[in-house]
Amino acid sequence: MSKENPQDVLIVGSGGREHALGLKLSGSALVGKKYFAPGNAGTEILGRNVAIGAEEIDRLVEFAADNNIGLTIVGPEAPLAKGIRNQFD
């Protein structure tokens, strides 16, 4: 990532953890657009909520590819246990 080319970020989850991550990323010049899947009322203020559940891994991968997402951060444990990390390789 560079300041000249900020990366769009997808944050997976809908809780306070994801809101805190988005809030922290909001202060970085390295971050472009922030998407939250599915997000919550607080994350909607920080970026754009996307109607994709945290465990809908195939849809999340497709969204990331279609929207040129440079970084995906997974908050909840359930998608990690289901192998989301392997799908984003």
C-alpha cells in the first residue's frame, strides 16, 4: 500500500470489533473505501455496508474480486474456522 494508491478494504463482520477496526483505519491515508459485510448501524457511518453475511464466503470472495479490494480483515471466528483465509489466496 502507498499513499499515492490507497487500497480499498473489506471488513467482515457486524459487531463492535469490526466498527473499531473501521474507525482505526479511517485515520490512515493508506486506506481508500471501507466496506463492511454485513456491518451494522455504526459501520454505515464509516463506510458502506454490504448485504453479505460473514459466513457467505463465496459471495465475499466474489465481492472482493469485483470491487478490487486490496485487503480483507475478518473479525468473527466462525468464517475463519470455515476456511475463509484459504479462499482469499
